[in-house]
Amino acid sequence: SDVLLSASTDGLLGIWRDQSPTKLLRFPAYSIRQTLSPDPRGAPSGTRQPRETWFLSISIRVGEAPSIFAGDSEGYLHIYKPDPSSGDGLENQDYVRAWRRQVHELGIFKVMVVPMESFLITCSFDQKFKTLDSLSGQVIFEEGNPDCVCFNA
């Protein structure tokens, strides 16, 4: 793939693109294409927000309409989709937030995508896992751990 995603405690999600001219290099040259913030107001010039919210888990669904799914340290799930007005071809498009919704009480440490069923599965520090419809964001199934420990995926 020509996309690499990264997240760190500076609060930003980085979208990196393969900038290799031939795409055949053993170690391709990636450069940052875009940064996204969990804060709805955005991160002015990459600075850290006062709440210090950051992404804990990211996942991408590729295909005709790629989507980036990210869980943050406050329990919000973020979905980013390509902005059709940002450029020609998927490699030149920037991503914009499609929606942001709180689905857990504490941070989401795992987001898994089931693309053929349009499901998202999230695991959180609130000791629950939830299955969501990736299109509507509605919770389909929820399970809490009776032993009061976090589920592991």
C-alpha cells in the first residue's frame, strides 16, 4: 500500500504517502501528507491541545471508498473519509472527519474493522467491547467483562 498511518502522544494522527518515484524501492520514501487531531477544533500548527487527548488505536479500510477509523484516549471513535475536493486520485486526497462519537467511557485501545460486514469492533479501558455499524455508528452489540478486566483482541 502507499499509505502509512501513525499516531503518538503529541495528539496527532499522521497520514504518510509513498513518495518513491518508481514504487519499486525496497525501502520506500514516505513523507507526511496530512496530520489529524482528535480535537474537533483541530490542532493549530501541530501543537498539543490542553486536554492532551491522543489516538490510541487506528485502522484503515481500503477499497473504492477508503476510511480511517481511530479510537482516542477519551473514548471517542473518529471516522475519516477522503475529501473529494482535495485532489485527483486517492493518493492525492486529504481526509476529513465524517463523524466523531463517544462510544466508550474510557479510552479505546483497539479498533478492528470487519469490511465485508461493515462492522467495527472496539475494546476499551472501560472493560467493554462493542460492535458498531461502520456506516451509521450505531452500537449493535455490547459486552462488559464481569471479572472487571479489559478484553484483549
